Amino acid sequence: MSTFPGHVPGSRDYRLLLAGLFFGGVATFAQLYATQAVLPLISADLGSGPASAALTVSASTLGLAAAVLPWSVVADRIGRVGAMAWGVILATVLGALSLVAHDLGILLAIRLLEGAALGAVPAVALAYLSEEVHPRHVAAAAGSYIAGTTVGGLSGRVVSGWVGDLGGWRWGVASVILLCVVAAALFLVMVPRARGFVSGRDRAERGPGVWRRIGVNLRSPVQLALYAQAFLLMGAFVAVYNYLGFHLVQPPFSLAPGIVTLLFSAYLAGTLSSPRAGALAVRYGRFPVLAVSTGVMAAGVVLLAVPETGVVAIGLVLFTAGFFGAHAVASGWTPVAAAPVGRAQASSLYYLGYYGGSSLFGWALGVVFGVAGWLWFLIVVLVMCAIAVMSAWAALRHAPTRST
């Protein structure tokens, strides 16, 4: 077992760690959502409906969901930093290959593999944080990391949307890949070597195997409730961002694609709310901050039903801020609440639920949108938020809520 106490705020390695993971988040999440802002353009170019075009997002998140557990095993063997580095490099190469796809099926296959490669960072980053940062500061550090992922997600959407509006969706995606090359290089240079990591070979000599470590987490009501947050809230979040563009280009809004892209700037609300939620969780406890964040998310959904562009923009800001606040708390809570021997698998299972929800609801709610319309779509999103809160109330309100 490592005796390294962990980096603390103010130290050079703490700053490098957060900065390195910030750029790793940009390289990961910009690629993951590079097609989301140009879904109407992909739909028109490849002759597919909204739900089919949205599969370009669901395919990448499905690949990521399927890969997080294998990446956690790889990371136990070769180290956290090495696994993340290989994943980012492979994903960038696959992202470049997607530009030559002229068939939806081929594009989906490449996006699936790209998502699988991208799974390295979310599968490992929080375990890496929990091992390298002093336990007292893990929640705040996780919030800062999530803030970096929001910048990546925003960059992927806004850059591809603006460039795609001028030159087509392929140029839009190409611009994101170029951004990710730069971010990946900065990640590789800045992220410090692991000091709190104990290799899987060493653990295997005195601890349970990987399936038993997974089983430990799946038998924990606290872990299951945290995975439910990931599954439901992320599914709702991605669905709204997938189909809001289709909603806003229709009457009574009839907005131009470039204006719709500007609304993705609401992602900045998540950049601000993530570290703030992490800091509040340290002060007031995780469960209250999680519950309030989900409530803010639901309030935003209600405003999205109003047929006024300004009100929709405010609703999207609230929805985004609430989601990333909840995600920052739940994702940072997961490795801390897990047994040390299953910590990497706990984070991986969280992201399995997170991206499994993204893949499933990112497509399925498109069917609701196409068949029943925007209002029923939002009602389903609200029901998902309510179920998430109820599961948190049942299992998390008596769980430890302060960092130790």
C-alpha cells in the first residue's frame, strides 16, 4: 500500500496535475461531442433522420461505456498516466479517420472505436486523482477536473458548429481534431508521474481479482445509487443537447444553425458550477449539494418548454449548471466511497453507467421527440431527474457526506 499522503493545493505538482487533466479532458470531450453541434448538417448530408444522426454521438459514448472497465484493468497494470496517454493518442488518430467516412455505417463504426479509445481518461482520471491528491481535497480537485471536461465539451460543440456552418460538418469535425492534437500534447507534457499508485501485479499478490473487485462495488447500495445518478442524469443531459438544435431550427424559433451553436455556450455554466459544487460538498456535505444541483437541473428543464429564445437560453444555463454540479459531486464521491481495493473499478462502473445512459437515452429520447414532440420529451427528462433524486434519497442521505 502506498504511503504517499497526496498533493495539496498550492504545491507545484497539484497545479500541474489539475492543468494536465484539464487538457486531457479537452482532448477527450471535444472529440466525443464533435458531431453534436453539426447533427442537422450530418442528417442532411447523409440523408438520415434526427435519431439516426444522433447515433454518431451515441456510438462514441457506447464505445466509451464498453471500454471503461477494460481500461481500468489496463491502468492497474501499466499505470494511470500510461493508460490515459495511450487512449488519447489512439482516439486522436481514429478521429482523423472519421473525416473520410462517406457512409453513415462506416462513420458510426469509427466513432464507436474512437469512443472506446477515449474511455481511458474518464475510466482512470478520478482513480488517479483519489490516489495523488490528499483525501481532504479530492472533492474540490474532482470539481476542477470536471470543469476541464466542460471546456472540452464546449470546444467540441462550438468549434465544430461554427466551422461546420461555413464549410460543412467534415471541416467542423476536422477543426476539433486539430484542437485535440494540441490539447493531447499539453496533457502528455504536464501531467505528473503517479506517486500513490500501487500496480495491479502487487495488488494481485494480496488482494482479490478484478471480478471480485467489481462485485464489491455492485453489492454496495451507495455505489449503485451513484451509478444511477450517472445513468439517468447524463442520459437526460445528452438527450437535451442532441435534440435542442432540431427543436430550435423549427418554428416558432426558426433559428439559424450559427445562432443555435451560440447557445452551446451555456456549457460555460458547467465550467463554473463544477468546482463550486466540489467546494460546497467539502463544506456542507455531498448529498445536499447533489440534491440541490439536480433540482436546479429540473428547473432548467421547465424553462426549456417556454417558446421564447431568451427563456430557453436561461433554462439551458440552469440545466447545464445543475447537471455538472451533480456530476462533480457524484463522480468525486464514487472513488472515495469505494473500498480501496476496488477504487479504479468503482470509477469505471460510474462511467459505464454515465456513458451507457448517454448512449441509450441520447438515441431513445430522439424517438420520443420525433413521435410525441418537444413537450413530452421534456416530461421524460423531468421523470429521469425525479428518479435520480429518489434513488439518492434512499441510499445516499445517510452515507458519509464530508471529505475526510
